[in-house]
Amino acid sequence: MKFFFSLMTFGLLFQAQAGVVINEFMAGSSDRRLSWSTNDSAQLGSGVSWKAPEYDDSAWSTGNLPAGYGFTGLSTDLTSAMSNQAPSLYLRKEFQVTAEQASSTNQLILPVNCNDGFVAYVNGREVARANCGPSNLFMFACQPAYNVRLGLGTANLGPASNWLVPGRNVLAIQAHNAEQPSTVSLPEQITQHLPTLEFMITAGLWISSGSVPDLLVV
């Protein structure tokens, strides 16, 4: 599985001088400007999207799932890379599909175990999400999951032929950590935007075929 850590650094500089009045603003281009594809899916910029099969992920780190920090039994511990640094993790996994698999009418199954939210794509198309708003809502890299939640579930994506193509395919997932919620004893946490102390994501992909699933990504 290929990994990309969404490290975000924010800097603000304020200067004030007496007698200065600002009366005009000039708009400039922004790296947070969104564009929309033909299927109304938003993305940053106009280049190849990170979730598309043709995207070049050769510079990404690699590791096995489950990945995260604050949990036992992780295959990839991301404490040093993500804890108090990055609220989201981007994943890509290429896999090969036969012509028979790509034309199968059996169900394509996506099992996901996540703390706290995710959006999943197959060949660049969104197939499932949890705790990250409605379908096709764009989630910025610095955006936390909506709530603190450990979600374990299985998404039935419908016939495999709706999503797969013969040859090279890609499962892409963006996983988001939530912020620590405010409490009666710590009401100030609502403005501190602190990530939770636990984060984890694991997923797979298979085609249902009787009692023995046709494994694609494990």
C-alpha cells in the first residue's frame, strides 16, 4: 500500500501601522482552488488526481495495513509521521484484474475498519465514505473527520463489472482523524483543534463468489 502524509503548516504574520487604511483587495490564485470533473467530483488543480489509476505515486512511502498510531496490532506505526502533525492519510493500492473478474456480476465488497473517517475510490470513482460528509463532498487534507468514531463495516458496491477493468486497477482511500471534542472540564478544546490520540485505517477488496471470496486487495 502506498502512503502519502498530508502535513500542513500554517503561518500568520500581522503588522499594524497607525494611519493606514486598507480600501482595496486583490484576489490571487490559490492552491486550495477546486475544479470539477464531468461526474461532479471536486479536486484540487487541473492535473492528474491522486486517486486516478494514471497518477504517478513512485515518490510515496510504502507499508502494510492496518496503519495508524495509538492502537496495538498495527502493521505500520505512523506515530512519528502523523501524531500532532497530520490529520489525514492518503492510500493507494494497485491490483491486477482478469477479464473474467472485470466482467463479473458478483458483488464487489469493500471491508473497512477506520478511526475516525474515510473516503474510498475505485479507479478514481467514489465508492464509499463514513464520517466525512455526503458523497462527492471535497475533504481538504487539513480537514478532520466529523466526529470521533471507530467504524467497522462492509460496503457492498454492487456488480464488480460496474467498477473494475481488465488489467491495472487502483483502490484509493483518504483517511481522516477527528479532533478531540470539548468537555465540561476542558471547554477550550473546541478552539484548539487538537487531533485525537488514536488513528487507524485498514481495508480490503474482494469479489463475492460463493463461500470463497475472490480476493483482490488484502
